[in-house]
Amino acid sequence: MQTLIHQFWQLTFSGVAQGFIYVLISLGYTMVYGVLRMINFANSEIFMFGTFATVVVSRDLLGYGSDSQPIHGFTLIWSLALALVVSMIVSGVVALLVELIAYRRLRSRGTNRLAPLISAIGMSIVLSESMRLLTASRSVGSPRLLAKTSLAEIGGANIRVDQLMVVIVAPIMFFVLQWFVNSTRLGKGIRAVSMNEETAKLMGINLNRVISATFLIGGLMTGASAFFFETVYENTKYNIGFNLGLAAFTAAVLGGIGNIRGAFFGGLALGLLETYASAVLGSQWKPVTVFIVLVIVLLFRPNGIFGEAVQQTRV
């Protein structure tokens, strides 16, 4: 408890940065559930592929190693932007493949919702085990492109540049997504399919196109979170997505799964709660905290804080 009191603002800043990573991952769950009313359990492996894409770009494509010095200036901006874009693209493509392989054919045959759910779990295992074989179950470190320097100290909180990047860029990406869903033609199509699939089809909306776009958008957001995670923590493994995926799913349920605004507040709330709990109880209690929150929400408020569907989301 003394740690929480004396380092409150530092823990708060770290919790907000962690929370925004959860926000972006939970959007992968929220977008798919909002349209199909199904949980994409492969989203944690989509995140995992994004972290490896970040490592491949910085280590293999750009040629930086573990002993390389952090870079600065335009080279830094270009390198980080490239890693972010590639990570988003890789995760988006993997998400599209999951939709094509695990969902589309089953959906076209009119199966019940349990069959795609089992298929998604199978895809999750396939993706995880494929990466395990490729990496021989080893952890993979990422070169440090961004020096983890302190920009300022506010109220005892050390404002580190990598965490500040997450706190600034992640909300921008979230609000761009929210604008897209509410204001663009494709976004309106997503909301229409979410509201009533059969009616949307009768109105001329290409159902497969909208669903594929939904998986792609969720994958892009998950890929962005993978880039931020790798920039902050600089390490990944074939099963890295398990605990993070569970936490992000809990954040989505806490906010109201299927609701974009709920993913935002749920991710932030869980990031702060998890950070505070680890300061009081120890870091080993982080996964336990997430599970307790999930159970409490499902018992007492299963619809979450904002229990409404994606088509009802407001700006």
C-alpha cells in the first residue's frame, strides 16, 4: 500500500499507457462481436503476429541489433512509422485470413454460432503453434530504436518518451476509428449489418465485404497495439498474446463488448486497476486481477458499462 501511495502518479501514468494498449487490442474483439455477435478468440494470436512483425522490421529489414544505439531525428520517425505500418498490415492480413478460413464458409452454410467459435479457437491454436515451431519456443527481443529517456517529471511521475508516445498516438487512432464507423459509407454499412444482417443484405449491402472490412479494421488496431507493446517492453514470444488477449477481452466485456466507446473506457479502467493491484499485491497478481474483474463483471453487470451494440455508438 505504501508503494501505491508514494508512487501514485507514476503508477497512474504507467497504467494509462498500459490501458491504451488494451484499448486497441479490445477493439479487435469489439468490432467482430458488434457485427457477428461472436468472440474472435484468435485475436490474441493476431496481436502476437503483430509483435513479431515489429521485431522483423527493426531487426531484419532495418538491420538494428540488440547492441545498436537508439536512433534520433527523421531516421527514428521513419523507422517507427514503418514498423507501425507493417505491424498493422500483418495483423490485418492475419485477421482477414481468420475470417476467410474460420468464419466465412461456416457462415455461408448457416451453421449455429458454436461452430465458428470452435473454429476460431482452432485457428488460435494453429497460429500459436506455428509461431512456436518457427521460433523453437524461444523469446525474441526487439532492438531499441527509441531511447527510453525521461522528458519530464510531473507530480513525481517520470514521463518516459515511449509511454508518452502510446498515450498520445493510441487515442488519436481510436478517435479516427470512431469517426470512420460513424461518418463514412463503409462505417455506416458496418453499423447497418450490426443492427440487422438480413435487412442490410436486402438494402444492397455486400455482407462479405462489410464483415471482411470489420475483421481488417480490428486487425489493424490490434497490430498497432502490438507495435506499441513491443516498443515499450521489447520482448515477445509465441504465447505472448494469451494474457494480453485475456486482459483485452476483459476490458471489452467491462466496457460493454460490441461498443467502441466501451472498449476505450474498459481498457483504461483495467490498465489502471491492474497497475494499482500489482503495486499493492505484487506483479504476480496481475493475471489474477484480470480474471477477478472478468468474473465480477459477468456476475453483476454482464452488459458492461456501456452495454449497447456498435450501431448505437455515439461520437
